Amino acid sequence: MSTRLQDQVAKTLLALLRTPSGVPRNAHELEAGDPLIRAAVTDVVAPLVAALKPSQLLRHDAGDLVAWFGPPGEAALLIQTYIVSQHGNDHADALASHLEDGAPRGVDGPVAVGQGASQNKGPMAAVLTALTLVDLESLRRPLIVAVNTEGRSSHDGSRRIIDDLGARADAALLAFGTGLDVSVANRGRVDVVVEFAGRSAHSSQPDIALNPIPIAAEVITALRTAPLPPPHPQLGGATATPYQLVFHPVAPHTIPSSGRLIVDRRLLPGESPGRAVIELEKHLIATVGEGFTVREGAVMLPALVDEAHPVVRSVLDSLASSGRPHTPVSSRNTFDAGYGCSLGMPTVMFGPGRRAFGDDVVQEEWVSIDDVTVAARAIADAVQALCG
């Protein structure tokens, strides 16, 4: 592996890691157009993209960026990168990014440590480096590169990029930490929001209150028997998991007047989010009765791409030629690939670094410089194969 290329990767990655773009502590999302994220794109990422001399560079009011390379016409490939770092937000100093020896972590060569390293900034550095490895002026078909400012775990950023800014292509690659695997399938998700209306009173006199807590308990119990579709051969089963329950007001010895439960209903390919919400609502009414309302919350769609598709094979072939063979994988989590797939645009996820899903999800993030470099070469080869 070229030392010069690795130095280039490290320089780009550290610049990204030192750029504030994380979800603040004690928060779980950022609204579109957040000033911190707009500044990260405007001050740091946009100049890096502009230096590559795209034929067209557009910005959305929310902060998203889209750049076109190559001749005019229908694009062959859309590459999306992401700027908001949603994990690692409990690290003592998320911006104190640095390189260190990877040996204590079981990795050859240096690793970069900092918020977003494994989730999205290692992959973004791989994309920016990949574009320097391609003769962009000789492309035969257009390439689109986007910076997505999505910070709410929804498809809103992709809608802005694809629908509002016109970034449609034959296929798409989302640069995200997959451990250099190519993710060709994932479950979707719809948040089912169950709201409870009660009436407050002092807890010494429950007879004059309408307590929403027992109704919520019944609803949670009823989720155990929720109707779900048969398991998918690649992705396994759908689920209906309660993950947030809040009551208001919170006061001494006070029965709350309202409550909200959010259920994560994982979706399999072919399922309709709206139909899944309706079926769950019917089950809860039949099991519990009344005392609550049900509505659809945030949605992310399932993804499924043929493993023989050129966007898959080009990345896998490059990894094999680099001596780092990988295979297509299916992911149990959900992300943005489902939106492109829903539009008939085969969309895969690929990048260095691996997201944490255990109790270390809010702690330190790191990524191997060698893995970022390998990913850069693989993305460059994919651009050459599909656009060159």
C-alpha cells in the first residue's frame, strides 16, 4: 500500500474528524438545516469537493451538497456520503482526533480515532480520496457525488438529494461503515407512535385520575403477540420492539396526564409501512381495547439488491485484487439504501469502519487507515467500471 496515498487519506480524514458535526449529548437527532452541519459542509467538505472541479455543484437549503462529474446525460452512479455523526457522542472529547498505533486494537498500521471515524467520516475520506484516483475528465458517463446532511434517521436527506436536486442514477453506493463488506440488503423500519391520554391527580387519590401507565403496560404486553410476516430468507424476521416510553408531567406523587410509546416495527422487503401500522393498531385495539391512539412516525424502507449487479461486483472484484476479499452481506439494521431501491435505483452500502451496536455505541470510534485506503481504491474502481 502506497505510503503517499495513506498519508493523503490520513490528512483528509483528520480534517473531517476535527470538524464538529455530531449529535449533541442527550439528544438523538438534528433538524434539517442545523447551523452546525451547514457550517461543516460549507467550511470543510464543500472546498474539498470543489477542488476536484465538478461540472456542476448544487446546494440544498438544508445544507446537502451535490456535485456532477463527467459529461452531461443520465448518471451511471450516485455516491452518497454523510456528515452527521450520530454515534460516539458520549466521548470525553469527540474532536480530539488523532492517529495512533493500531496494534493494541488488533490492527496493522495506524488507526484514526474520533467521532464519526467508523460511522461516516472514514467512508467520506475514502470517497474523497477515490475521486483523486480517477481521471474525472475522461469519464464516459456522469458520476454524482453527494453530501447528505440527514440527522434524524429518515430518508429526508436522500429525498432532497435525489428528488429536489435531481441526483438520479442507474445505481447508487452509500459510503458508510460496513467493515468493507458490501451490504446488499437490509430491513426497513417504521416508528409506530402510541399515545395515551389521561388525567392528572395526586397519587394518593387515584380514583379521581385517569392513569395512562396501566394502559401502556397492557399495550407493551400485547406487542408480544403482534402479527408479523414470515421471516425473509436473507434478513430473518420482522420485529415490533418498544424502545421509548415517556409520561408527562413528571412531578412528585403525581399521576401523569399523558404518555407516548414508540415501537420500532422492522420491515421486510415487500412490506408497506402504512399497512404494518394499521395491522398493529388493529391488534392492539382487539387485545387492549381503548385508551390510546396510534399513528405512523418516521419511516425507512427495506433494501434488496441482486448480488450480481455491477455496482456490487465492481467493489468486490477490487477488494479481491487488493488481497482483501469480502462477500455481499445482509444487514439487520436499517439505513438509507431503501429509498434508492424504492425508486428502482439499486443501492448498496460500503465503506471502512464498523458501527457499534452494543453498549459501546456512544463511546470511542476509530478506523484503520489501511481500510480507508483499500476502500478508496475499491470505490475508484467502481467509478471506473460504471462510468469510465
